[in-house]
Amino acid sequence: MRFNPFAAIAAAVLLGTFARPARAVDTIPFTEANGGLIEVQGSVDGRPPVPMLVNLGAGVDVVSSDLGRRFVAINGKYVSLRLTGERVDLPIGTVVTLAIGGVSIEAPHVGIWSGLDGTGIDGMIAATAFRTVTATFDFRNHAIVIEDAQTFPERIRSGVRIPLVLQDDLGIGLGVFARFDFGAGKTGLCEIDTGSQGITLDRTFAAAIGLSPGAASQGRIASIGFAGAPATAVAGPAVRFADLIYDCDVGNSFWTGRAFTLDLPNRFLYVSTSG
């Protein structure tokens, strides 16, 4: 069989139009949209990129109704609860590829959520995308870095290691939790939620640990940091009080000017405390 140079060139051009799989090291730039949410450019099945959020609290990857109609092959249904307890019924299925920043990510289940319609955001990338990789969320340089076997040890060398609690729902949804310290020996199990801008405490939990929010919807607490890791504490943060399904929800304001490395395969998070 003779080599056809024109066919080879055509194949190379064709391959170049598709997102590449995650490799070491990949950097995915992001902007802070809507007051601090992580916005990236995402693509479904190699189509032109659209705005998406990286939302570790989403549970499952979702796309808007428009993208869902065109690209999601529906094969089931997934029911989840929003942070405030509202039930969400999602048609779920598969797509050929899902990419953010030109990097293909794992997306075995993709839901269709009408809540995105008309928002200017066409998708949300959940913690499920990071099940089998280590990734650094760098809020100083506005980038998500997919680490490899060489960069990962160096990245976490000076970081503070935090054990994680993963809420795996039927192998479809995934939530990321850790225990946080509110001072005076008071702790709570909080969701790490990059789809949230601030810090929210469940009203009942806040009262139980002596914060006494009363009827207030917001206020300040003395500090918040990871339990057993005082170097991670933030002093005097503003918080909201609401009726939640968890103790608390920790959003991106906690990470301002910092970075963390998510190691879901080993259930750890590493917090960078250096500037």
C-alpha cells in the first residue's frame, strides 16, 4: 500500500479540529464571571465553544436545553436536590465529547437542565470531570491546571493536605465535602462549591454551634478554615444564613488569591498557603 501524503495531511487537519484528551500538563484558562464564578469556554462534540461554569457543587455535568436537544442521547433520568432542598429532575444521557478550554474531559453522564436557559451560560462542569485526574484551581492566575506525575508532587510540596468526603450518588453525581472549623471548637461538614460565590451556613446548624443568626440573612463570623489546618483560616468572612440540606456551603470567596489542588482519586485536597 502506497503512502498518500495528501490523505495524511487531511487526516492531520481533521484531527486538529477535535479537542485533545487531557495530557500532562494542560492549562485551562478561566474568567471570574457573575461576581466570582469560574467561567470557561466549553465545547460539545467539537462544536464552537460556548460559556460554561466549572461548578463542583453541580453533582453532574449539565447543558442547556438547546445543547441538550442537539447533542445529548438521552438514556435515563437523574433526580437530585439543590442546596436549598429543591428537587431537580434531569434527563441524562451521553455525548460524543465534552471539552473545556480545548481539553477533553470525562463525561459519562450529561444532564439537560432548563435552569440554564436564557442565562448566557450553556453548561456546568461538575466534580465528575475530575474523578480520575488531579487538578489545581488557581485563583491567582485564573487557570485550572491538569497535573501529571511530575508536576503534582511539586505542586503539593508546600500545601496543606485536607481529607475529603465524597458523596457518590449511583456513580452518576458527585459532591465534594470537607470539615471546616468556625472557631471555639465548632466544626461542620461543608460542600466545596465553586458554583457559589460566597459562604452560606444552614440556619439550624449555625444556631446549634452558637452563632445565633436569628432572623438575619447575612452577617460575619470570627473565622473559617479547614478543621485541623489553622493556616487555611480566613478571618472575619461575610456569610449568609439559609435553610440548606448540608451544614454549610463554601464558595469561591474563600479561595480569593489562593489555589487548591483537587486529588479526588485519593480523596484529598491540598491548599496552597503561599502568595
